[in-house]
Amino acid sequence: MPSRHQARYNAFGMTLHWLIALLLIGNIGLAWYFNTLNGLPKITPVQLHKSIGLTVLLLSLIRLGWRVVSPPPPLPAAVDAWARIAAGAVHVLFYVVMIGLPLTGWALSSASVIIRFKPIMLFGLVQWPAIALLAHLPGPEMKQAHEAFVTAHGLIAKLAYALIALHVAAAPRHLFLLRDGVMGRMVPFLGTQAG
Ligand code: HEM
């Protein structure tokens, strides 16, 4: 039987999980907010949105690297085969969201003439480069690319809503119905023992 230590993610894994979750959900909220604005008042929240999104990209790449070095602890034996497959699929798709959303955001921002006089500034401090290939496209091609990446960004955001709903819905099931200790793998103050 695995020890309590082996049965859960380590402190680094838990910190990255909760930090990325907070930033991802916060950035969705920020996008919903700036979608209600027009003109000058929209600039600051959009800039913050880009900075948070690019931070999610960097943290997700670190998390992916960490996952290779330190594979996740095995699920408790009591977890059904279908639930293992569903959890695995949701986790893979979360990486598509965590990496695909920032990349398409970066691409749609690069494929815009605005980037020439208003570059992406990480939290107003450091300039983040535009994707040169997109930033130098001729007018009509740039417009087409911009629209395609806006559509892709919106579609991946919808995937994110579905995954967050599924992932969050699984929590009370494990915690109150199955009581299988799965939640304790990622929540610092919960135990991992079933019962
Ligand atoms: C965690 C990462 C991110 C999340 C969760 C996220 C989420 C969203 C959402 C939900 C929208 C509204 C989509 C719609 O109304 O259909 C949006 C729009 C937008 N995002 Fe992101 N995004 C992320 C990363 C980024 C990054 C890294 C950039 C740029 C560097 C970016 C730039 C934009 C822009 C410019 C818009 C407005 C697009 C438009 O409608 O013209 N996003 N984002």
C-alpha cells in the first residue's frame, strides 16, 4: 500500500496546480469583464489579461517539464477504469487549454497592426516579443490570421469552460460520495486515506 507521502502530489506540484487554476479562472473573469468595455478603458485590462495569460503559459511549461521528471502519484486502486480514462482525458485536454489559450492569444495579438506601436509588456515591466511571422504579414493576410486566431482563442476558451465544469463536478463526488481520498492528493489539508 503506498504511503501517505507517495499517495499525493508534492508541494511543488500542488502549488503549481492551484496557482495555474487561480490565474486561468481569474483571466477568464477578466476577459468577460473587458468584453463589456470599449475604447480606452479596455486597454489596461487587456494588457493585464495578456500578462496573466503569458504567465500561465510559462507556468504550464514548467508544470509539463516537472510532470516528466516527477510523474503524478498513482490513483487509488478503488477508482473505476472509466473514471481513470475520463480523468486522463480531462488532464490532457487541460494542457491543450493551458498552452493553447496563451499561444492563440499571443498569435492573435501578434497578427495586429496595434502591436507595432503598443507591444505586449509583461505586467508593464518587460517587453514580450510579437511572433515576427504574424506581425509582418501584409494587411489582408494579417486580418485573416487575426480573425482565425480570435476564433481559435474563443473555441479553446469554451473547451476550458467545459473542462473546468467537469473537473469541479468530480470534486464533491470524490469527497462526499466515494470518499476515496482522491481529493487529498491535491488539497493540502485533506487526508488521502479512503473512508
Ligand atoms: C490563461 C490564459 C488565457 C485565458 C484563460 C484567456 C481567455 C480569454 C477569453 C475567455 C476571451 C474572450 C473570448 C470570447 O469572447 O470569445 C479572451 C479574449 C482575448 N484574449 Fe485571452 N486568454 C488567455 C491568454 C491570452 C494571452 C496570452 C493573450 C495575448 C498575449 C490573450 C489575448 C486576448 C485578446 C486580445 C482577447 C480579445 C480578443 C477579441 O475578441 O478581439 N489572451 N481570452
